Amino acid sequence: MWKPHHAESKSFDLQHLEGCHKGESKEGLQDLKRCLEKIGYLNYDDTAKKNNHANDDQFDKLLESAIRRYQSNYHLKTTGNLDSDTIKKMSLPRCGVADIVNAGESSVPTDRKLKHDHGLHTVSHDSFFSGRPKWSPMKTNLTYRFSSSVQVVGLEDLRSACSSAFKRWQDVSHFTFQEASEGAAADIVIGFHRGNHGDGVQNAFDGPTLAHAFAPEDGRFHYDADEKWSLNPSRDQVDLESVAVHEIGHLLGLNHTLDIPGAIMYPEFSYGIIKRNLLSDDIEGIRVLYS
């Protein structure tokens, strides 16, 4: 008989790093580097052995540059230091999909027109993935199924949250979504997983990461099993549907928007908060991508 998994909400405590700056060494900086690398702000050259601080707690020039880029993208004062506002922002729960393609390509658009910017096509405040991947014109009725390596919530709760989330995108696009028959292949696979779970993403849920998904036509969407999830979240729980709406945006080809915190495609979430409604920016993004 299935028994629910009771997770304690993860802690990503950076408070002890407040005030750190280039030239210092402090325990915990290596973990921060891993998180910044995962979300696209930091890229150490694995082949460069000399002066490579990827695996230590040294606050080097590359980390300072990554923090400046992060601060700029999130409209913080660009000090390059771990000031209190930056620490607070970096500690917030968020999506694990990278904000930027690599350490030199930002997903932040410079205006509201469709354009090509360093490998990312941007429209309104939304961005598309590099290469602008999208589902084939022949793929408008997408099927989905559930497959988890860790049981966290009941299947009916997960089914309810995802069905509602899919409908929000269905109502504003040319897509339809349907759960696949039992045992059948599906375009999209949704599930709960923990740690390194075989999808090619190292340290997938380290730090404040809640979930991640892949660009078209990959179809994988993974929740972090080490969070508390609910259809009606309390102050220490995460809303299943809110995160599903966001991750489905990635599955369809949208990347993060960093200028509109109320948009579904903004990468950050809050415990206990329900945020399920698409804004005009989200709607415009999906319509332009498939126009």
C-alpha cells in the first residue's frame, strides 16, 4: 500500500555568506557556485587547471562576475558582493531551469519586440530557449503520463493539479492535452524525483530548486521529492499547480521572464502562495512562439 513521503522543506541558508566579496574564502561558497552554475550564471572551464576555483570556497573573479550578472538580471545593485539584498534573492525557492544559456548569454530582453539576442529569441519580457525549439506543427494534441521514482503525493492530487495547469495553457494556445492511456507512450512525462535521478542534470535539486523541465520536444517535467507539496499549501508547502503551470511553459518552449514577478514564467516561487493565472506576457509569449 502506498504511503505518503513526508519531506521537510529544504533550507538554503546563505546568511553566513552576507558581506563576502572577491578575495575572501568562506565555507559555503562552493555550494553557491554550483547553484549559480546550474542556473546559467557561472561557467568554469573544466580543462583549465590553473587558478580554477570551481571546487573550493574561494571568492574569485569569475564568481564576482557571475554575481554581478545575477544582480543586473534581477534589478539589484550590481556590487559583485554578497550583500543582504542579493542573499535574500538567491535564497528564494525557484525553478531549476537556467535563466541564461551560458555565462555570456542573458535571457533578459532589451525591449518588447521580437528579436534575436545572443542566441535567445525574445518577445515581450519572455524568452525562448536557444535555437527556439518548439513542438512540430503535427504535434498539437499532446499526451502526458505520470512516472515517479519517489511517491510524494497521491496520484489523484497530482492528476488534478496537472490537468488544471494544462487547461490554462490549452485555453490560450492551439494545443490540447490529454492523459495517455495506461501503459501507452506519452509526449510528456511528469514525476517526483530526488537528487541525481538520471536525467543528465547534475545536482538537479540542490539549493532552492523546486522543479525543472526541458525544452521541446523532450517532454520531461520533474518535481523535487524533498519539498512539501499540496493542492492547498500551508505556509511551509509548495503549490503543486502553480509550479506545474510554470514548468509546462518550459515544456512548450518558453524560458524565464525576469522583468515581471507576477508572470507565470518568472522563475521564483514562494511557500504557501498560489500563483496559477497566466498574465498577458505569458500568453503573448506562447502565441508569438507558435505564430
